[in-house]
Amino acid sequence: MTQNNSSKVFTSYAQNFEDVMLWRALKHVPAGVYVDIGAQHPVVDSVSKAFYEQGWRGVHVEPVPRYAELLRQDRPDEVVLQVALSDAAGILELHVIEDTGLSTGVKAYADIHQAEHGFAYKTVPTPMLPMKTALASLDGRPVHWLKIDVEGLEEEVLRGWDSKTLRPWIIVIEATVPMSTELRYDGAERILVDAGYQFAYFDGLNRFYVAVEHANLLPALKIPPNVFDYAELSGQSGTWCNGLIARHKEELRVCAAQLEAERAERVQLELRFHAELHSARTALEDAKNRAHEAAMRTVKAEARATIAEASATHANERALDAEARASLAATTPLRRLASAAMEGRITSGIKRRIKTVLRVVAITVGRHPQLKRAAILTLSCVPPLRRRLQAMLAPPPSSASHSPLEKPLSMSPDTALVYRQLRQSQQSSGHA
């Protein structure tokens, strides 16, 4: 199969490949101009959509309100005339059959559609103008193709045309009675032939006419669309693509059902995930709390152990301190005794007490004559002891400044007592 060398693919939207035939004859024209009378939908079965995608622009005449609005939305940079065309200005009783291309100004056709096919219609008063008035802005300008599909009023539309001021290169008109193969084009063809147009091609629904001044386009319209036109189907044609569209819709329905099932499953998975995540977070939080509580218990136990250890240490220190105090208390007299011994206080004290005892004994012996004689006899046998006792018992030298009864300043209380007793004994002996 020969391949298309065109850099831009041509996609066909028309119901009967009208756009493919026109493109074959006019593709050499850059940014051409078209007029679509009875344009209907901007995409479905549209003859102009493929040209629009190729950079062409034009004028749409569409009296049905819904389709006129769709055209404005889809083609904001094109002219949309929401009027009906005829051979005179006035008001047309337009019988609108919603969501179809069958709306018509011929009531008989609307009644047939309703009776035979069940298409209900409503009648809408619609402004009506002659073509030469409605398209006056195109007078003298090149128009490369013009299509008329007005469900039975093609001849009336052509009667309102001024072929001298508006001369499309190619004119396409619907040539059958709506929704039938019955031909009905004689009146329209006479007008076209008289205007200098030559029949070129019939596709079973439409007749193509070429202006005599552009007869060079006739060869391009001799044969039907074929693979060498390198056109692709858009899938938007209600005639050729019904089966394809139905299958596509079914596939879309199945895909939508699968997507919905997957969405529902995903929602369930998300819910389960969030529930498990919440459960895991709760468990983690509980574990953290338990770990924290365990750590706090450990810290408290360690603190209590530390306190107990500190208390024990303190008690031990107190015991050691008490023991030290007791030891100190026990060793103080010894220390005092050692200190007294080193200083000679113990010897002097003992001597003083011995002297005191000897004096008391001497006094006592002196009061008993027999004991006194025995003591003198004994001491005479031991002269050193006698001298020692005499030295120890001798009273200290008297001082002039002291009274006879005053004790020496260096005497201890005991010594002073013995001293006074001896003094009294001496005094008693002197008086005797």
C-alpha cells in the first residue's frame, strides 16, 4: 500500500466522506475559506471540522439554537449565523428534532419522521434571510467550497443566492429526500447550471458542482474516496462509524465498570490501609507508653536504690562518726593521762597525795604515844627512810606576808586541809 507522505494527517469527520472529496480537490489551497449552510454539530458528521484542523476558516449557518451554541463554543474564531436561508426574508416555522440532523422547514417531512421513525419535533419561529443578504460580507472574496444541507429547502436557498457576487469554487448540495434514496435535485441543478456550474460527482447523497472558471478541479472529483486519499476516520461519523462507535461505547462502558470496580477496591484498600495504619500507630503509641512507663519504673527503682544506697552510706557514715566519737570519748582520758604524764603532772599529783596521806598517818600516829614510840624506834633503824619522811612532812617555809593560818598559794585543797590539821596539831602541842 502506498504511504501518505503528508506531514499533517487528514482526519475525516463527514458522514459520507464529503470532506475527503473536497480535500482531494482543494488541499493545494493554504488557509482556504468555506461556507457551511446547515452546519449542525461542530464535530459529529461535520464537513468543515477537518478543514478547520488544517487551518481553514469560514462561516456557519445553523438555525437550530443548540447546534449554533455548540458551534460558537467549538469555533470561537469563526462566524456563526443563527438564521434560516431562503429566497426571501421573513420568519420560518422551523420544526426542530432534537439531537439529530433532521430539523426542517418542511412540515411534511417532520410529520413523516415522527410517524415513521418516532422522532418528535417542536416548531420554533426562526429568522429567515436570503443567502445574498446573510453572506453579503463575502461578496467579491474567494470562497473555496459551499455546502447546502437544509432538509428539503436546498432549491429555496439557491434562489436567494447572487451567483455574480459570491462564486464558490465547488458547491455541494444534498440531492435526496431526507432519510431516503429518492432523488430530488432538479430545481437546484437548473439554478446551478444557469449560474455557470458543472456537475462533477454524486456520492449517493450529495451532488458536487464545480464553477466553470475552476474546471481544472473536475478530475479530482471523478472517483470516490479511496486508500490513496490517506484519510483517517475520526470515529465521529454517525453513518460509517455506528458499529465502531457502538463497540467503542461498549468498551468504554466495560472500562468504566472496571475502573469503578478498581476504584471501589482501591477505596477498600485505602480504608483497610488507614485502619491498619491507625492500629499500627495505636500499637506503636501503646508500646512507646509502655516503654516509657517501664523506663520510668527503672529510673524510679534506680533512684530508690540510689537513695537507699545514699541512706546506707549516710547511716554508715553516722555509725563511723558515732564510733569515732565513742573512740574519741574513750581515748580522751588516756590522752589526758598521757599529756599529764608528759608534763609531769601525774608524778607531782601522786607525790602530793602521798605526802598528804603520810601527814595524816603521822598526825594519827602522833596522837597515840605507843604508835609514836614504835614508829620512832622503827625509823631509827632506817635512817634514810627517816630523813625522807622528815623532808616530805616538813612544812614549807613560812612567809612574813602570810598569816599563820593562810595556806600556801601552790597547795592543793587536800594538801591545804592536811596543812591546816598539822598546824592545829602543832599549835595544840605548843600550848601543852
